[in-house]
Amino acid sequence: MNLIGKSQVSAIRRFGSLGLEAKLLLSTQLLFNVGFYLVVPFLAAYMTEDLALGGALVGFIIGLRTFSQQGMFFVGGALADRFGIKPVLLTGIVIRILGFLATGLMTSVAGFMLGVVLIGFGAALFSPAVESRLAQLERAERGDLSRPELFSLDTLFLNIGSLLGPVLGALLIPFGFRLVSLLGAGIFGCIFLGHAFLVRGGEVKRAESLTAGMSSVVRNRMFIAFALTSCMGQVAYHMQYQAIPVELQRTGLPELVMGWIFAGISVYFVTAQMSINAWAERRPVREALAVGFGVQAIGFVIMAVAAVCPPLPGAWALLPIAVWLLIMHFGQMVSYPSSKDLVGIIAGEKNLGTYFGVYNSFGGFAVMVVSIGVGRVFDFATVTNPWAFLPWACLAALLAAAAMGVARVAGAVESRRVAGPAPKARRESAHL
């Protein structure tokens, strides 16, 4: 299996033909994810071991970070359209810098929570702004690359950043979480300087208000049903940040292992995503969604069984985590393109910004709610005991219900033939 596709190889070879601003945007996309994955995968372990917080509070804070980012993406995009790309982009970077400083320096729970929220909301501002600027670049600035090739290269740089960040974090976390957070702030400080001097403002579109098109979304019952069921995909993805430290604690493995785990996940994504997506796109939407969510449920069932069994000796204790993550992320890669495509079909290809913004908001809110609820029972899973299966079983049940729900909605959409041909769904870039 090729590490990257032929089109991406071609794009890399022509990277030198890009203009200075395009090179900066792509390079800082890599740094965005390096800075994010340097810090965020270690938040749960820091809160549990250093701040001595309970599972419910840890879950609430992890969910709050997710909601402040994904739930607010539509706000960042609308603000960039209304006031211009550069001011919103720079504001988002400054907010994330403040967030990293707060998580590294604050000793109170309230101060730490504020930092986590700022980390999330900063990304909600700068990520849509960066995408908007990439889309606006003139042909001369893009060199030999078409715009689709530019976005393909953007995705590759993000994946490389998500690979390097956890590795760097794993190397530095033995020196303390404060150092890791301050380094993250320093990385974004360098990004701020680069964008302040080299990125142009782009076109100010003077868009409509943030509530434009919202009424049509709220009245679309099929979309609401789909958003309510498919949001469990985002829940499963983000629960790994809370669940992996719990399993490491149960098995007695050191927390620095977590960085290598996330690095391995990134390698898995880079090497397998395009082939798995290609397979899923050849399947009917209903089938792809049912398989994707159903497979993720199976992964959590495996962890529920492993949680009540004595840990395997030595490095073999990682085996259940590895199997779970491989299965879960396989399901994510199968279901993601079809989920995004179905949102566009249900929307009738109109008001897509609002639809996708609300869709992500549903996901962010669901992550926060489930993280709080399941966080309470994760306290049972920190040691091997008969009740350690409970949080994993709860998540498996939610994903199994989601598999049935999304398949039912997809079937209804197909039967009603809501929309004509939909644009091919873009793969997830996960601006963090």
C-alpha cells in the first residue's frame, strides 16, 4: 500500500513552484497539528495523575474542549467571511497561545478549564480562515498545482503534523506537562509571526449574519435525525483521549506510551485512509454507514472483555488497545466519507456552510455530554474488576444504536431520492 497517492507525490515534487504565501500556509498547517498533538493527547493523563481529578470532571473538560472547537467551526467561517481572513486567523492563533499558556501555568481547575476552552475556540477561528485563504489563492501563487491538488497537499501536511506531534510529546512529557504546554505556545507564537507578515487578508465578502439559513436546517427533520445518530462517530473518536489513559493505568504502562500510540494511529491513517475510503465509496451509503459504525461498536466490545481480564505481561498489555484502535479507526475511515456526502444530499446542496456547522455542533455537544456520563463509570475501569467493562459496554451500545439509526436515515434518503448527484465528499483534514 502506498504511503501517499500518486497525485500527492506529484504535488510534493512541485512544492518548490509554490509562492511564498502558499508555502507558509502549508508549512504552518503541519505546525498547527504538531502543536496540537504535542499537548492535547496528554491532557487526560495530566488531569488524572497531577491534578487528581475524577473521571466525570476529566470527561467534562475533554468534552468542553471538543465542543469549543468543533461546535464553533461555523462561527469561525462566518466571521472570516464577514470581517476578513487575516484578522480572524491571527485572533484565533493568539487565543490558542493563551490557552496553552493557561494549561501550562494555571494551578487551579478553573484556570485549567479556561485554557482548554481557549485551545479549542482558537482552532474554531483559525482553521476555517486558513481553508478560505487556500481556496482564494491565485493560480500564480499555486504554481503548477491545481486547487484540488493544493488541498490534497494540505491534508498530507496535516497528517504529517499529527504524526510528529505525539512523538515529540512522548519524548518531552517525562520533563513535565508544563514544558510541553509552553512549547506548544511557542510553536503557535512562531506561526503568528509568519502569518502576520506573509499572509494577505483575502477577500472580505461581507456575508450575511450567523443565523442565515438556520431556520431551514432546524426544519429539516431528516437532517436532525441523522445528526443525532451519526454524532456518535465523533464521540467514539474523541473518547480515545479519555479512554487510553484509563487503560494504561489499569495495565500499569507508563503514560509516555500514549504518544507512541497516537503516532502509530497517524501512520495508520496516512497509509490506509485512501484505500479504505475508495472501498467505502464503492458501497451504497446505507451499507458503508452501517459497517463503519458497527465495526466501531465491535472494537469497544473487545475492550469491554479485556477490561475484566488480567493484563497481559509486559508490552503485550498493549495488544487490546492496539486491536481496539485499529478496528475503531477502520470504522471511522469507512463511515466518514459517506456521512459527509449524506449531509450534502439531505441539505439539497444548499446552505452547506450552515448545515455542516450545525452538524459539527451536534458532534461537539454529544462528545461533551457522553464524556461526562461515561467519565463517571470510567473510574471503575482504572483497575481490573468485574465492573471495569461498564464504560466500554456503554459506548459499544451507543455505537450499535447509531449504526442502526444512520442506516435507517440513509435508507429513507435513498428511497425519497432527495437530491441529485452530490459532490464527492472531502476527506477529513482535522484542523486542530
